[in-house]
Amino acid sequence: MTYRTTNVNFNRIFTGFSPHSAKFSPQISQIHKQSGLFTALPAAYCGRHFYCHKFAVMKLKNANVLITGGASGIGKIMGRMALEKGAKTFIIWDINITNIEATRNELSKFGRVKGYVVDVSNPEMVELAYRKTVYDCGDIDVLINCAGIITSNKTFDQVSTDEIIRTININTIAPMLVARTVLPDMLKRNRGHICNITSAGGMLSNPKMSVYAASKWGATGWSDSVRIELQDCRSDVHITTVAPYFISTGMFDGVKSRIIPILKPNYVAKRVIKGIERNRIFCGIPFGFHFIRFWQAILPVKIFDWFFGEMFGIYHAMDNFTGRKPNISHKSKAS
């Protein structure tokens, strides 16, 4: 872990104008002069969306990078990017052995790639896979929880019990299980980074994906809560929570977005890797999703629903959802 210094004027970034500006009332200007409040606030808050004057930089060079769901989609792309940045090993945990082998063959030219067939929602399999991974590859420096599923665009009354359990198990419980297994060793070394890929669906309610939204709300709340725990104990292990909009990886085939464009996988992967390197606390993709809760707070619910749900078309994005056809191999062979 290394540190970099910057001389950014956080007063302007955080507030949009200087505390000494004429736009401030005399009372606020006086508070600033006496207490330095508007100088202190950005330094305390900047970690959420900006960068501190002195911030840690996570180096991927010579790092062992473990990515769940790393045999396809943005997980695979992030693995390639990590290798291009000099990562020691790209470690894949995935349930699809065919995709694992194909990814190993494709990316081995960039560096060392190891793959393991793991059901990340199974605590016993996670524990065994972690022991084997550490034995084969050494300590895990970066964990990216990327595995996720969405089962359908049914309204909640039509969703089966199996769909509910599978979605919560993979999207919410699995990242907890994997992180809980990896975290103790990171804490002993006082070094490491965990990145949890949640979703903009974990910030914004959306019809026809209610169970998926619930699973991502849970993952988002858990991820940031662990971040605060690590912060409170002054650990040098860091958490990044990433909440992207729909991504064109096949998982959301059929989704239509009226105004906000569907995200390109390479763009999202690049943003995630950059967020890890800079120890970002939260990455909303696109950046405008940082302000969702702001608009929810100031707009009446009916106006918010009309503006974002109907005018932006977000509440109808799932109407024509088809999703990726399942192609899962349950073989237990690891490589």
C-alpha cells in the first residue's frame, strides 16, 4: 500500500463554492472562521465520493486477485485488466467449468490464471475452496464479489419460493460467506481489499425485479456496514461498494432503457478496477446514481415515481426482459 498527496480544494468540490463566498450567510461564514467546519467536513466525507488529501493506493501489481463469477461478463474482463496491470494471479471462482476452462485458455497469455468450481452460496464449499486457493496461489490480496443472478421479470405474487431463495443466496448471502472467509487473514496482515458488486437496483425500487432489488439492497447495506467496522478499527483493509446500472453482458438481455444508456461491460470493469486502485468507498455507475437518494429525499414519492419511473422509463425497463439462458455445469472438478 502506498500513499499519494493531492492539493485539491475540497471546499469547492464538497460545497460547490467557498465558505467565504458572498453566497454564504454571515452566520455560516463566522462558524467557518471560528471552527473550521467547512474545512473539516470535506476531509471527513471526501472518501465517499472524492479523494482525501492523503489517500491509500491499492497496487494490483504482484497481487493475487480473486473474482467470483470471474469466468464470464465483467468478472472476466476485470480479471484480464488486473493481469494487464501486473497481477500475480487471476483466480476464478465460478460454477461453470466450461467457462472457467475457456477463460483460462483465453487469458493465460496475459499472466497466471487459476480456476476453481465453487458454489459461492455453499459455506462448506467456500471454505474448502479458500484453503485450496491459498495453498495453490498464496494469500488473497484483492477479492471482487461479482457473482450474481436474476431469475425473471415476474411480479412478486408470481415469483416462486425457489427463485426467492436462489436470488438471496447468490446475491446477498454468498458475498458475505466469501468475504467472511477471506477477511480474517487480511486483518492479520492488515492489508487487502474487498470489492462488492451490488447494483443500482440496491438503491432504487423497481417493479418486476423486486426480489433482485431486495437482494442488492441487502448486499449494499452489508458491504458499507463492514466498511465502517474496518474504518472504526483503523484497519488498512478496505471495502469498495459498486452499484452499476444495467450492463450489456447478457444477464439483462431484453431490458430497455429510455434515457439512461445500458452500460458497456468494458466501461464498468474499468471503473471498478480504478475504484479499487484508488480505494473508493462507493462507486455509482453512471455517476448520476450517486444522487438517487438526494432526489428521493426532496421529491414527494408520487413525483419521484412519475419523473424517474415514467418519464425516464426506469419502472418499465424490465417489461421485455428475457435474460441469459442458463448454461451451468455442476461438475466438481477444480483446476
